[in-house]
Amino acid sequence: MGKIIGIDLGTTNSCVSIMEGGKAKVIENAEGDRTTPSVIAYTKDGETLVGQPAKRQSVTNPKNTLFAIKRLIGRQFKDEVVQKDIKMVPYEITKADNGDAWVRVNDNNMSPPQISAQVLKKMRKTAEDYLGEPVTEAVVTVPAYFNDSQRQATKDAGKIAGLEVKRIINEPTAAALAYGMDKKSGDSTIAVYDLGGGTFDISIIEIAETDGEHTFEVLSTNGDTFLGGEDFDLRLIDYLADEFKKESGMDLRSDPLALQRLKEAAEKAKIELSSSQQTEVNLPYITADASGPKHLVQKLTRAKFESLVEALVERTLEPVRIALKDAGLDVGKINDVILVGGQTRMPLVQKKVADFFGKEARRDVNPDEAVAMGAAIQAAVLSGEVNDVLLLDVTPLSLGIETLGGVTSVLIDKNTTIPTKKTQVFSTADDNQTAVTIHVVQGERKQANQNKSLGRFDLSDIPPAPRGMPQIEVAFDLDANGILNVS
């Protein structure tokens, strides 16, 4: 029986971990790094690059270098967030025949799971090189607020990468596992604030410890699957481009090459401003006009950057309020706050979170590695290597069906512990009706068409009878991955 590995498939970076000697261990990749950029590039001569090598050549190959693909996974092309993304990225996002958001590279259309699979393959190979044996099974993490299609698409990516995904687990829950395993005694309620490259999650989790057994029970979860470090970068890119336009009259955003250089510089400046009060963005020969080459040189203070992104940080606090309310807790009942995701290294984020909870966040959790380590712990639970851990997670979104007048009738409430099963009896609306269509949706809106459609299925071959007579029982089964099966 081979090892089941734990993979954090991130928007910006990914990480792989295994259990070794009863502890979760992060494995370094071929480049010697503990995390791998979630960047995939297709070169002119048909080579596929993944990770740092792909990121390095992005400036000279912006159209065929794909990053932040996780933002497209399981999404429709028409989604508002996808339309927003199209304006922001140098690569081409297209519409697949079924309406999904795909990407066009070198005249080929590719699905997000196909592309994400390349990152998973690299994670798999990283583990195989370390273990010296084939790896075929993994636990893969997703944002807690991912819906059914996004979870299913992540599982598909695993399959394409040659991995059987034994379990999809939520990122904040994984981080709580990594944090809570070495806490020896007693019970505590923690808030996991997870601001990653592309997504934001907040989970309120109760950790109980009795006789060496740990129970992790998620009380509530909330989030925003289109808010993360990439958005912080974009605010800075826009600011730098606007300033340059004021000076030179030229818009760098219309030149993919310049935009890619600007993106790199913005990310670097953002990271520098977490430890210093000011930095300089210096991009010589960024573009040229009739009068000759143009250079971008811009001083940037931490205060200026904070003013650009303060609204984004504020946006994270609303889901936090909802999660606390759903858990029936006030802020004072939270014993510890755990920060996960690289963007939480920003002092402004730490300050806002500390102000909100009235306490400093814990410093003993590595924001880049905790999620992968938690996935490895869950993998060890599934393989029987660890048996004193019980994990009770929840579904992030309500699940329902469309009823008369386009209204959502909720079958399974948000924050219900999974796995869970709900049966519902359906009948006909007209005499001698022989088929009924059931439209399943996910979300919190009253109107069904404002929620995420998970699909329609037909109950056919109903024997003719007066309306309301036929009784058709349908079972809605939400599994431990948060994926729905209807029977």
C-alpha cells in the first residue's frame, strides 16, 4: 500500500506533504523549494513548464503562461468574476461548448482541470522522487467556500494527473488539523482566517481533546472565492500603470509584455512592504514611443499601498461576522486566531484581524505550509496510520431545488455537518404527467436563478395518474468531499 500524499493546490503556490515518523513533513521540489508556483507555461517548441521555470519565462511568453487558473476552475464563462478576470490576465480565456470558462493556448482550447493537473503532476513527482516509490493517491485541499462544481473539477484535475483523490478537504480545516495536532489538552474554539492568492475563507472550529483523541468540529464557514493576494497585486498594478500614464500618456496595460513585468514588480514590491516602510519599483525600458525608450521609476510607501488595498482587507471582515453569527458565538469566545495564506503576512491584515478579534493571531503556524500538512494528516487518517483524529466538516452553501415561481426550496442548510443525506418526495403538477424535471441549485439566494445551478435531472416514465398522486422519492447525498450525488 503506497503513501497517500497531502496536496495544497493553491491559486498562486502549491505545496505537498507526507506523514513521516508521526509528523507532517513538507517535501522540497526539484528546484529545492518548499512551495511551487501554480504557474504553467507552454513554449513554442511544445514543451510544458511547471512552477518556477514557468514563472521565470512569463515575461517573454505572457500569452502562453497560465497563472491563477484556480479562479476559473468549475466556473462558467458568463460568471461575473470570470468576465472581470478576462480584463486582468494576459492569456486568453474562452467559452467552452458547455458554457465553462476554458483557456486558449497555442490555438488549443484547454479546460482548467487539464491545466491544474500539470501542477498536481509536479506535486506527485516531487513526492515520488522523495519516497522512491510510485504515488497514486492524494488528499487535495480546496477553499472551504468552493461549490459543488469547483470541488468536482478539482477531483477531475487529480484524475488527469494520475491521482485518485481519496478526499477533498477544506483549506481552513486542514490548517486547523496542522495546528491542533500538537496541542495537548483541553478544548478550544479557533478562528482560521485564510487569505490566499485567490480566495478567502473563514472557519470557526472547535477542537476537543479527550484521552489523546482529537475531534475537530467545524461550526461554520464563510468566504469569498474571488478575493485574495492576486487582487492586492492588481490594485498596485493599476496604481503604477495610472501613474505612468499621467507622466507619459502611455497605458502599459495594453501591452502584455509590459503588463507581465509590471505584475512581477508589483508582487515583489508588495512583499517588500511587509517588512519595510518603503520600496522603489524600477523598470527600465518598460516601453518606448517615437521619442525613445521609457522607464518606470516609482517610489512606494507602505502607507500608500495600504490605502490602495484597505477596502479589500475590510471586505474580508464581513464573511467573518457572518461565520461568527452562524456559529452562534461572539468574538470573545474565540480562544485562538490562526492566519493562513501568504497574504496574511501583510501587517495591515494582521492589524485588522487583531483589532476585530481583540487579540493577536498565533505566530506558530506557517501560513504557506499548514494547509498541505493538514492534508497529509487527513491522508494518514484515511490510511489508518493515524487513528486518534475525528474530523467533522460542513457544507459551506445551502442546497435546494427550484419550486413554483422560481423560488429556492432548501433541502440541506449551509453549515450542515457532512456527509449528510436528505430525501424528498416529489409529485406531479398536472394530471397524467409522465415526467418531472428537478433543478438542483446551491447558494443562499431566495430566487433559484440567482444561485449556482448544479444541474437538472428528469424523472421520466411516471405512470399516468391524477396530479399529486405519484410519489417519487429522491435522495440527495452530500458526501465527505462536499460533492452532491442524487439518486
